Amino acid sequence: MLEENRQQYETFRKAAGDKLLLYFDKTEDAQTFITETSGLIPAENFHLPEDWQGKKLAIYATPEEGAQVITRDVELIKDENNPFYDANRAAKQALSFFIVKHCSVYFLKELVDRGMLADAQTKSLTSPERGKAIIQENWKFLARYFIREYPNK
């Protein structure tokens, strides 16, 4: 299985170029990428989940888990390539990535390392910047405590 995941990761990287995530607002476009553009899943084996309809989606891949899809709160990811990014909503809700599973913990680390969840914050009596620092400095604890997962690396 791990070899299959690595292969999916390499396939995704080739199709996505230098982009960490690919964003879609039409499920048909996501399906085309998955089945035709990248060939991650043969069209005859792909069934579009009903809960994807009408949602903004982000596709990513890790060597550990292969290709994955983020189906909620895509607007909270601070990425110059994300056409759906909403700074106001991210400031209020990006913390949810650390307390409710949106993506794999391997990818959560990548998002943090690249500053793509930099808007995540909690209330602080000191300043909004301190509220952000609290989350950024303690995100591993939050992920372990709330999501109950954290990679060993």
C-alpha cells in the first residue's frame, strides 16, 4: 500500500507541477483531473461522492497517504493559488484545521510549515498577533489532543 501511495504522490506531482494543492469549484473539473489529466484513478473505477456536489475542493498528495481531497473549509487555506481564499473567514475559522480533521496530519504539517494556516488564531488579551502565535507554537499539541493523530516524524 505504501508503494501505491508513493506512486499516486509522484503521479500527482507530475500533473500538478509545482503546486501543492489544486483547487476546484466544479466537481466535474475535479473528476476530470482525477481520472483523465492525472490518471490517478481510472474513470471506470471512479465514483463521484454525492457530498462533493456544490463544494469547493482541494486535491493534494503525500508520499505516506497518496492523493487526498479536502472537502470543507478550502477558503481558509492561505495560498496564492487558492481562488477561494477568504482572509476574514480564515481569521475566524482556520483554527478548525487543528481541532477537526480536514486533511491528513502529514499534510497539516506541510500547511503549517508553508504558512498556509497562518491566519489560525485564538482570542488573546495581549493582541491578535499573540493569538496567532499561540496556535502556531502549539499546533502539534492541538492536533494530537483534538484529532488524536500525529505522524512520528
